[in-house]
Amino acid sequence: MDAQRVFVRFAHTISHLAGRPATFAVAVLLIVVWAVSGPVFHYSETWQLVVNTATTIITFLMVFVLQNTQNRDGEAIQAKLDELVFALKGADNRFVAAEQLSDDELKRLRELLVTQAKQATEALEDRGEPVKEQAV
């Protein structure tokens, strides 16, 4: 098994575990135990350093794990949306891989979509069909 596959599996597992209520409860419990132990250690610099170091390291590593998971989830959603665009007869294929367009291209594509939505709404109103109000 290659390193990338191992990391993906690891990141998915850690991300899944990190999002559980039990994990949050354990984190809160650890902070409470640390806080309660303050008087025992006379609120020393070492006592403070323990929690600061632990939380910094965990946060630093979790950024990479969660970013990897979010990237993969985003790519999977985009692939599914692209498949839906391809599968719909008459769909505008310019929306496939729209996430790869420049900001200006994406803005123009969005403006085109808004214009088409307004025209469709006007056409429905002209035919006397009910139209739901939507924020565009």
C-alpha cells in the first residue's frame, strides 16, 4: 500500500473520530483535569506549558488532516455534480469543472445563470404559472 493511500485512510479515520461527541467530551475532560491539577503544580510554567504545547501540536496536525479530508470531499462532490450536468439532456456543459475557472470567468458564468433564471421566471409569469420567490 502506498504512502498516499495510507495517509488518506488515516486522515479519514482521524477526521471521523474528531467529529464525534465522545471525542469532544474527552477533550473537555482533559482540560478540566489539567485545570484542576493547577494547584497541585502551583500553576507553574511547566504546568501551563503542558497544555499549550499539547493543544498547539494537535491543532497544527489537525489542520493538515482536516484539509485533506475537506479537499477529497469537495472533489468528490464536484465529480458527482459534473456527472449530473453530463447526464441532464440540455444542461449547459460549461458548468462542468466550473471550480477550475478564473474568478472573472466564474463571475461571467454566474451572471449568465442569473440572467437565464430571470428569463425563465418571466416566461412562467407570462404563462400565468405560479413562481416561488427565490433569492438570487
